[in-house]
Amino acid sequence: MGDGHAGRSIMKTLSKDLIERVRRIKLVLTDCDGVLTDGSIYYSRTGEEMKRFSIRDGMGVERLRKLVNVETGLITGENSEIVRRRAEKLGIKEYHPGSTDKYSVLKGIIRIRKISDEEIAYIGDDFNDQEIMQQSGLSACPADAISGIREIAHLVLDRNGGHGAFREFAELIIYYKKLQYEYTKEGAGWGSHYW
């Protein structure tokens, strides 16, 4: 299923099928640990947990929202105050902590938002993301995702989790949706509802 690698040359290497998949996206869903973080957890002497997030990934969430009207959702197996605060800071309303069955969460989102699985992109890095990735219209994973996930992802990104993988995915979606909008402005007809 993995059709290509995202990165500096991604705009030239995506198949026509992947371009069409990108253009249909209305919502990007992401895992947290291993995607928005590098998968590390830090504990102090008092046991307080700390996580490292990339500011660039946060800008990716904002740019998706502002430039192409695509919201971001967060589905994580954790129920962490740190992750909740990060989601709140990024303005993520579709936040699902403690999700042990991510595919059931996906079905609920589809039902409530009245969108199809083809209109959802998902980025994950480990086996608990496998089913939701297989059911999403577009799937991606960081470069350092486990091998089984790299094999099923539509896109294997150049960046590692916590080091800009989400931003790379976001910029790819923005790029192709902007092209779609420009194409419509010239009267050719893909639909300008993304702006």
C-alpha cells in the first residue's frame, strides 16, 4: 500500500491516486506518542511526567485550519493532563484520550461529522494505529514508525515522530489543496470549498 515517501521531492513523486486522496481530506487525525512526540516520557524525582512537543508541528495544525479549512483531531491511548493541555493550546476540539479502540472512535467521528472515511487522514506510528490507518482515506507515518506500520502507510514521511513528521504531512496536504483551489479559480472545476 505504501505508494511513496514524503519529503523535499514529494510534490513530484506522488502518484495520481495519492494526489486525489489528499484532495478529499477534510479532517486530519493523529496519534500523540511517536507522532507529536518522539515517544519518550520523562519523569522527575516527584514522578511528574514530561513530554517534548515540536512547535513546528503545532504550526502545522494552525496552517491546516487557516489555509485550507482542515481541522486536526487527536486520538490517543493515554489520558494525560499534559496531552490535554497541548490539545487545548492548539485548539483541537476533536480530542479523544484513553482510546483503546481507535477504529471505534473513527466510526463515531464519521457518524457525528457526517463525513466519509475517504475524507479522513490519519498519521500513526505503532500497531495500535493499524486498523484506523487501513480504514482512513489517507494514511501516513513518521520515518521511525515500526516496520509493520511503514508497510501499510500510504506515505512514509522523511521526519521522525516529534521532529516535524506531523508538519511535513500537514504541508503536503496544504500544498495539494492550494493547487486544487488555484485550479478551480481558473474555472476548471475541482471545487473551492476548501478556502
